[in-house]
Amino acid sequence: MSGLVAIIDYGSGNLRSAAKAFERVVAETGLGLTVEVTSDPQVVDTAERIVLPGVGAFADCKAGLSRLPGMVETLIGQVLVRRRPFLGICVGMQLLATIGREHGEHAGLGWIKGEVVPLDVEGQGLKVPHMGWNQLEPDQPGHPLLAGLDSEAHAYFVHSYRFVCADPAHRIAHVGYGGAIAAMIGRDNIVGTQFHPEKSQATGLRVIANFLTWTP
């Protein structure tokens, strides 16, 4: 396998930990892939796989992405037209929604119908943000990105908002935090994780490896 894995830099935070995790998986698995952090849509246009991380507020991340000339159009061409495998992480996953309701209402990319809403768990004695390790509960046990995970796999979360899919079939896995919270969503060649695979140790590295070998 060869090709470029583009990790998009749109000012959403330090991307080095994500890049290091992808580079580690490439090295350990012997995949002939190149990992590049980039804000250049011309580079993204040549990528075989695309990763959209995200840290911060929904509106700020969407604005940062939109400020890169031609990037949204390139993503549409690569992901929706050419159907390149795409992974959104944390707010990068939330941006897939139709609308985000963080400090107002803000349009998302609309690639997976749904909305991003506040976690409402304080009345249950739980803290916001949801921060820490939680056990993944598969909704689609046969999904390729869950392959090889054991029944007690845990992942690391840091978030105050959650993705509510309009179609329950788009939820791949969830965690219990005052109710079922989407941990992984997807359709076709598009997936997203609310958790941070780059911070989720063996579980996260396995999810990354699954993404890098996924042929939707």
C-alpha cells in the first residue's frame, strides 16, 4: 500500500501528537504510506486518505476550515466525489453534522445528518467536560474500524458536546456517560471518533491501523 495521508491543519491546535500516532502505526505495520500535516488544498487533493482533527469550539473550527481558500471544496471533491477514506477526530467529527449548537447555531459540513448538542449530565452527578477513559460499546460490531478491539476496549475522551445522529444506523459505537453518547459515527467512506485515538494507547493505535487499511 502506498499514498499520502493528509492531516489537515486549520489552526485547531497542536497536531503533532496525531501525526506521531499515524507515523508510528505506518512504521509498525510496514505500510508504504506518507503522513503529512498540511493546510494546502493542493496537497489534500493528492491524498489517498484524509484526517480532520479538531480541538476547541465548533464555530471556531468551522471558521478556521473555511478560511483556508479552496479547502472545503477540495474536501468535497475528495471525500464525497472520489470517496477517499476520511476520518474526523473530536471536533473534526462534530463538523460532519448538519448543525452545531455550541454558543448559537452554526452550519456544519452536513455529511452525516445530525446535530451537535451540549452534554446534559450535571443532574446525574457527572462532570462537564466529559474527560477520561470510557469503555467502547459497539453498535456495529462488524464495522472494519472496530476490528481487533477486545470487548473491554477503552478510549480517551475530552468534550462538552455530543453528536446526535439523525439516523441511528450512522452510530458505530457509543459510551455510557449519563446515557449513550456517540463515540464513533460513519457512513460509506466517512468515519469520525469523538474520542482521541492518538491519546487512546493500544485502542487508538488499532483504530488508526484499521483506518489506514480500510477499503470502503
